[in-house]
Amino acid sequence: MIHRHLSRREWLLSTAAGLAGAGLVRAAEAPAARVAVAKCKTYDSADLLPTMQKMFDQLGGLGNLVKGKTVAMKINLTGAPTYRLGYLPLEDTHYTHPHVIAATAHLLSKAGARRIRVLESPWATADPVEEYVLQANWEPRDIINAAPNVEFENTNYLGRAKKYSRMKVPFGGYMFPAFDLNHSYEDCDVFVSIAKMKEHATAGVTLSMKNCFGLTPCTIYGTGAGIDEPTDVPKGGRGLIHSGFRQPSKSAPPEKDPHSPREDTWRVPRTVVDLIAARPIHLAIVEGIKTMTGGEGPWVDVDLKPAAPGVIVAGLNPVNTDAVGMSVMGFDPMADRGTPPFERCDSTLKLAEEAGIGTRNLSRIEVVGTPITEARFDFAGIRERRRNTPPRPYGTRG
């Protein structure tokens, strides 16, 4: 028998794989909840509102979930408003569409929600979210007026509270045992993630779970975060979590193992699972009426294209919902590292399943509404063709 000494990185990755294998014992017991799928071709309210109402009814209605409660909705405004794919509106490519946000707020209020907070942590700014979306040519009043008692909050810093809320990861965490977050993530009874259906350069896909990477305030987890205490305003993006070049502000819990792999494709999926365990998602909505293929935003260095899948996916468990969302995209939710769309990263779905958050096994998930086969838009096929297309020679024009 030949013995080979493993490098530290090889040992860490093999140990992580072993721990993941041990977690598979729980996979068959991970929760399974109903997921609704619907075709929706436009953002026109005459089409969008009844479609979403029917989906929520198929999930059992929202009344028992939100009546008399404060609801927080995490939207996705990734990247500055100056980033655009060609001349297209941001909401047609990589931002959560404002009509979907407004429709959700309206239907939550109709179901009895007492208060609705629209949350996001715009990149490197403490400006009000309302001011931020004006730069994207949105009218924030269209969302605020969608229901009574709707308000925005920028969760990229302390905001309106006097202190951050410490939220612990129940299973102990892959990366972090707890997070210090803006108060709005604790001061709510129901948490909703409204995501755009997209691929992702670091995590393979970005759906309802990856949307929650933005919960972390950059005053603590950003490249310019304070060493001992949080900065007053965010400075820089979340490179700290991506690369692990330093720890969060000392006021917050540090990583469990500062010697774990520093690769973003290892760190980001695990941090996302820790976050959704600390701040559970009660309602997951993945909007893919219009989106883009190739990545999460116009800055991704591949051949990006606008797309119109004309589909919405919603469920009461984020892992189940993202599993169905992946299948609608033409990917196998049971895929592991090395297999599309996780060619170079770990699967957030697998890690979440192993943490006991929800199953990714479609055979255990009841899908209602439009069958997956009828709703499918072939992101996977487009991805394969893109990967197999040789780059144009230097000097080519047109």
C-alpha cells in the first residue's frame, strides 16, 4: 500500500467531505414542503397579481403565516445602479423587479400582515434604499403605496437601532457560529426572501438562499469594516467573507476556524447556509419572468445574455424552493461539486440539506401549479453551449 502525505488544504477538504458524508444520514429526514410553480409572461399587474395570489393559495394561503405580524422582505439589488447589461433596465436582468416586490407587499397586506419592511444592503452605502432605487429609475412610492405600513430599511449598517442583533446558527455553523445583523432581521415575525433566478459566478446559482448573503452588514463583514468595532457606515464590499483575508470586527463572533480554506467557492456557500439557519426563511420567492444568463450581474466576465423564462417559483422552505428552481433552470438539484452549475464550487443546496434545513430531493417535494417540464427554461443548455464555444480570435470585430 502506498501512503501519500496530504497538504493542509487537501486534508481540510477531505475532512469537510467526510463530515458532509456523515450528514447524509439526515438528508432523508430534511423537511419537505410544497412548492408552487407558475408561468407569468409579463410584469403587468393584471397578469402578475392573480398569478402570485394563486401560487400563495396553492401553498395553503398566507393568512396563517402573516396575519397580525411584522413581515420583513429581503430583496436583491446586487451591484451599483450604474451596472447595466446593454441598455436594459436593471430589473429586467439582475435586480428583483419592483412590480414583484409591490405585488408581494400587497398580497401580504391583503392576508393580514400588520407591518411590512423591505430590506436590502446596497453596496458600500448607508443611503436610504429609497434613494438608491431612484438611481435605478424606480419610483419607491410604487412599493410604499402597495400596502399600508410599508417601509424600507438599509441593513448594511446599524440603521435605526442602537445595537446590532446577534443571531445564532442553531446547528453550530459551518463558518460562523453567529452573526451580528441589522435589527430588522430579528424584529420581524416572518421573513421573506424575494430573489431573481440567475446563475452565479461563485455559488453556481443564486436563488432564495444565496439572496441572503446580503444580510451581513459591511460595517462588520466588509473590506473596510472596523477592527475592534463596526464602522459607522459601510466601506467596501463583502470581500472579507469571500476571501477570508481578515476576521469581522472583534465585536462580532469570529470564524469557527480561521485556518479553513480561503477560497470563495468554499466559503460563500457555507456562509449562506449559516445565515439562513440563523435567520430562517418562511417564504421563498424566486422571480424569473425576465433575467439574464451567465451570471449574477453585468460585471461577470462571460458572454451574458438577457433572458425571459416567464416563470415564478415560491415555497415555504428555501431549500425545497431552490431545488425546484434549479430544475426549472435545467439543472439537477442533486448535483455536487464538479457538476454544472457547481463546476468549481460547493452546492449550497447540499450543505443546507445536510444541516437539516430542507431536502433538495425532488421526489420528496410536492410541486403544484405548472409542471416543471412545462416551466423549464434551459439555463443548463445555454451554459453548456457557452462553455464549449471557443473565444473569438484577437482582432475580431463585430
